[in-house]
Amino acid sequence: MTTGTVILLNSLKVDPSNQAALIALLKQNVDTVVSKLDGWHGTRLIAAMDGSRVTIYSEWDSPAAVDAMRADPRMQAYFPRISELASLDSTLGELV
């Protein structure tokens, strides 16, 4: 069981013509929802230079905090909008 900060990595594959729109949506989500949730430490958005991906790097208190974020109705409202623009692969880990 993890006792320190956990890292949530989300890799979103996006058509390069939609990368800017995806980043704007993700920034809005972080500013209005994610940053207000318990257990959140910080998020960085990383844009692939070829426009084909965006990676979300977030730090959280625990796996339970990540689960609570995913279950939050405000967060769930964003999921369909994000999936219209990109496919998502998610990994939860810890620094080693």
C-alpha cells in the first residue's frame, strides 16, 4: 500500500487539429474542478510537439483521493467532452 503521494498519468491521444481545444478544456477542468478536490497536490499538462498527445501529470494524496475525483459528478461531466476529442490511457503509480 502506498503511504506517500501517488502519481496519476493520463495519456490522451488526439488529432493534432484538436490538441489546442483539448488543452483548453483540460485547463478549464483543472482550474474549476480538480484544483478544488480533497487530496489534490498539483497537475501539469504536457503537449506533444507533434500535436498527437497530451499527457496529464497529477499528484494526489492517495489512490482513494483519485477514486473520489473520478466519482465526483463535476468531474464526470467532463469525461464525455474529453472523450469527444481524445482517447485516454490512465496509469496510477508512485515515485521510485
